[in-house]
Amino acid sequence: MPKKEEEKVTLNPTEHIYVPKHEIVSGEEKEKIIRKYNASLEQFPQILASDPVVREIGAKPGDMIKITRKSQTAGESMYYRFVVVG
């Protein structure tokens, strides 16, 4: 009897309870953030373009990602990451 082909399960990482909200920052907002922190893009923490969440939201190398995390002490905190090849 031939084996039944297994169905491929695809998971959306952005729907997982432990994955904070990720969004691509617009070009205008990116410039404001760079000026606010007086830094170049290369000075921001990096996130790989191959990261499952980055791929899911469609970010490309050179984009900036805003990550909004919930915190028991601060309420919400925002982090910025620079997308790099990887």
C-alpha cells in the first residue's frame, strides 16, 4: 500500500504569543529615528533578512524594523533593528 503524502504545515510566526509585534519603518520615520539617536544605520542592532518574522512581513536588507514589546514594568517598549543580508 503506498504511503500517503504528508501535508506540509506552515506556521505564521507573527501569530505566536511570544513573538512581539514587528513592523517595517517608513523612510521618513527611519530618518527621524536616526536623527533622534544621532546614529547611523550600521550602529543599530541587526536582524537577518532570513529571520522568519522578517520574511513574513516582507522586509528587505536596508529596512529598519520596529519591534514593540509588552513589559510589566514599562508597559510597552520599542526596539529598532536594521535588516541585513543573511
